[in-house]
Amino acid sequence: MVSLDDGARALRLDKALAEAAPTLSRARIQALMDAGAVSFGGAAVSAKSKAVPGDYIIALPPVAPADPQAEAIALNVLYEDADLIVIDKPAGMAAHPAPGNETGTLVNALLHHCGASLSGIGGVARPGIVHRLDKDTSGVMVAAKSDRAHAGLSALFAAHDIERTYIALTRGAPSPARDRIVTRIGRSNADRKKMAVLKAGGREATTDYVVQQAFGTPAKAGAAPQAARVACTLHTGRTHQIRVHLASRGAPILGDAVYGSGAPTAPVRAAMAQAGLTRQALHAAVLGFVHPVTGQTLRFETALPAEMAALETALSAL
């Protein structure tokens, strides 16, 4: 039962109930109203009704099991509470099931790890994936465990009110050494499986970058180094944004089979082989945000995974 007082009179009923029942999002309450599961005085009420003081009954159906199956996959958990979980995702793990990746995903792992602590997203016992890392990108990710966290995190990402910094090891180095890239990114007209910088259409994408270290002495004055460590800060979250932006500056990420046109120098290729790099050298190193439920400021930073750290060490010797 949820009780509303006189202060709720000016609000729509769904908004008033969402404020009075913080464990349920407004969208969830609207869905329950559509299903006839919210009543006042014995009669079902609608989302557009005006709120009146009194006691409302919200009949929550049992949480439905998620379609993906729980799998006992080890996770590197950086933080966890009743509403959300932050993990350091390894390269090679997809965020959620999709054709070709039906099992072994982060969702499968979270279903097992979180178990009964998942209060349900939209009435389903599942984690809320509010942002993605490519399967072959490693690093920090946050997932919601409750409706209220899911709504709050989604709003933060939609407003770009999140600190996100990635470390990339690139072929050559972007020029200048520090800049902001602002373009439009959308599906490539030449290959619909790829993203591309577009003159028109797509969505605006903004990335700040700084070359933190250059590797390999250029063969001639004014030429680019053989490789570089580049820190990229995202202000938007378009698909493959960093990979596309760095490639557009002539410095694709090492190991990127999709956007890495042009071969690295022989010494860089040898360093990649020595390090055992078999994917794009991109790591989500920093994730910072305000906890959508507690208001606590959270910030997580992780070191490069083993193969990227080994590659950086090998590049430093060029």
C-alpha cells in the first residue's frame, strides 16, 4: 500500500506514486496501471488520473524469471550495493546475449552473481545494462539491480553526466597531441556493419583526447611516431565512437580489425605478437558518476589488462 497526502494533489497520479514509492520507477508504475494492478477504493486507476490523498494498492506480480540463463562466470566486482553493481569487464565478454553470443555474457554472469538481490527491472529479474562496452573492449561498467537505479543511471547517461575515460594504444599518433573531435557518426554508406564519420545524418559525437606517450622515433623529421598511448574522454556515447574518431585522425587503435586500416610498422607488429594482443587495444579505465539512489559520488579507475600492459611495455622499448 502507498499513501498520498495533500501535497500530491497537483501531480499526475503516476508521478505522485513514483515519488511516494521510490523502489518503483514511473515507467514501471505506468505499466502496472495499464495492467489494472493499481487501485484506489477498490477501483483500478489510470496513469493520467489526478492524484488525490489516500491509500493506493499496488499489486506487484511475482517477478518473472529472465530469459537468459544464469551462468557461474567469475566477475571482478569493484562495487556493489542493493541498487547497482560496478565490474571490470574482461575483453572477450559481450555485454548481453545476441545472435552469436547467446551465452557467456555479462548478463548471464550477473544473473548468477546477483541472484535474489535483483529486485527486477520492469518486473523481470534481470540486471539493467545502461551502457555497453564492445565485446573486445575491457574495462569498467555499471549495471542496475533495481528499477530506481535503472531509471536514474539511464538519465545520467542520456544527459552525458558521467565521467568516462578510455586508454587506447594507437598506430601512429593523432595530431595535434591534444584536441576535441566533434563529428557526426552513423552507419557507413559503404558498409552497413561499420560506423563512420558522416557529413550529414547520424548523431553528434564528441571526444576529447590527449597523447600521453609516443613510442618509436619517427624515421624523418615531422613524421608521426610508430605508436602512442592516448587517453580519450567521452562526452557522448555513440557506437564505436573512440575507434571511429581515432581512425578518422589517422591513428587507428592497434589490433582493431574493423577500423584499423593500414599496417603498423614491423617493430610494432612484433610488439603486438610478443604481448599476445588479439583484439583492439582499448580499455575503459575510468567511470565516475553520482549514485542515482544515495547521491554518493563514485569514481572507479582500473589498470590496463595484462596484454595491453605488456604491449605498452614492449612499445616503450622502441
